[in-house]
Amino acid sequence: MEAKAIAKMQRISPIKARLVIDTIRGKKVSDALAILENTNKKAARLTKKVLNSAVANAVNNNGLNADDLYVKEARVDAGPVMKRVLFDSRGHIGHNDKRTSHIVITVAEK
């Protein structure tokens, strides 16, 4: 049995979020939460919320034991990009791309 949680439209670059996601893939949930607690990044805070949601889904919806769960799948997909224009001096124009991410975590029993 497995349970999934998805956080869509998170305001963080997918490249930055993948750095954190790669550290918890395949680990036990308790180990993954400890890693995220001690990682000082915005992506760690967002990933921790999704992981806790996936564990709650597994326990409440599927009746699984939280101590036996591990991170089966953890991925970050690119969401839509909010494109902003930056006006500069002498008629120049720059672009500011505000990237979003979809964080997907699946937990399962060993």
C-alpha cells in the first residue's frame, strides 16, 4: 500500500527544490524528517509539509503504520512560470522569471 501527497504551485525554483528532495529519496520517513529538520533551506520547510501530509494520508486513509513507512518516490516538477518585466535605465528591459514547483512525495510500507 502507498499514499501520495502533492503540493502544487510552490514559489520555489525546481532546481533549488530538487537539491533537498534528492537527500530524502528512498529513506525511512523518520530519517527523512530528521534530515529536513536540520536542513536550513526554504525547500526543506515545504518538503517537510508535503511529507507529513503523505504520512497522514497513509495512516488515516490506508491504515498503515507510520513507523514502517519509507519515501518510495520524491520528485519535483516544474510549474508555470510567472514572467515579470524589469525596466532599466536607457530604455533597457530585463526579465524576471518567478518559477514555481510541484512537489510530489509517495510513501509506502517496506
